[in-house]
Amino acid sequence: MTDLDGAQFRELCGRFATGVVIVTALDPDQSPAGMTANSFASVSLDPPLISFNVDRASDFHRAIATAGVFAVNVLGAGQEALSRRFAKTPGPERFEGVGFRRTDTGRIHLAGAIATLDCETFERFPVGDHTVVIGRVVGGEAHDGRPLLYFRGGYRNLA
Ligand SMILES: Cc1cc2nc3c(=O)[nH]c(=O)nc-3n(C[C@H](O)[C@H](O)[C@H](O)COP(=O)(O)O)c2cc1C
């Protein structure tokens, strides 16, 4: 048992500076879906695995719960508005006016990302109120550019 409340938990975890990604996938209707996340991590080199965690109460969970493939778009310093959009705007409207490309493998690549990791779903398991998603990285692309950072509940840039 613990007395820790949600605010304290956020206060503690918020001291860990992260980058910001938007995970994209096709939902069961084959429409593009995406969600801002900072729970991204690399997991294993051989095989090359990454992870992120999705709230099971989120709309995006519906997409990622069935998607066989997905992409992780690492946001650049100028993409704060995109990060906010993919955290707040209602799901179906998220892609309106946003530059993206649907690949022939059924993945969604967002324009301006400093890296895109093409993943196959390797494992999914429920932990607490989230689902941990493990992806096998099968390809990707990296571009020059500074990252968007997240620290203590706010967006930052490298000094
Ligand atoms: C910087 C940032 C990081 C976030 N990281 C995560 C995350 O790792 N996992 C998650 O489930 N939600 C995360 N969220 C919240 C989701 O983006 C948000 O709850 C979700 O998009 C809700 O919309 P939906 O229900 O339409 O999917 C994060 C939000 C922000 C702004």
C-alpha cells in the first residue's frame, strides 16, 4: 500500500526529461490514428525492440490493440503544436491539415519528424491501467534536426 497520489506520481516522474513521439497506426476501419507519447524506450538490440505504454481508456488503444504494424514518429523542436494536437484534438480530426504519408506497408509517417521507426507489433500486455506495447523495428529513417523535449509537464528545447 502507498499514500502516493496521482499528482505526486506525476511530480516525481516529471523530473525525468524525455523526448516526444507520436505513435501512428491504422485503426480497425483502416483510418489513420495517432497519439502523443513520452513513454517511448528502446528495449533490446538483438532483436531490435522498442516499447511505449498506452492508456487503455484512450481512443488510440482501439487502434494499437489490433494493429500488426505501426510507426513511431520522433518530434522535432518545431513540432510542439503537433504534440498538443495528438494529445487533445478528438481522434478523427487529428490528421486534418497535418502533413503525413501513408506507406505501402500501411504505416503513417508524419512530415517533419526527426526520425521515424517502422515497427511490427511484437508483444502487447496489460500492466496497471495501461497496455505495454513492444515493437520490433524493421526499418526507419533519421533526419537532422533538434528534438522536442518534455520536462515537468512542459515543452523544452535544447539550450
Ligand atoms: C507529452 C505527452 C506525453 C504523453 N505520453 C503518453 C503516453 O506515453 N501514453 C499514453 O497513454 N498517453 C500519453 N499522453 C496522453 C495522450 O496523448 C492522450 O491522452 C491521448 O492522445 C488521448 O486521446 P485519445 O483518447 O483520443 O487517444 C501524453 C500526452 C503528452 C502531452
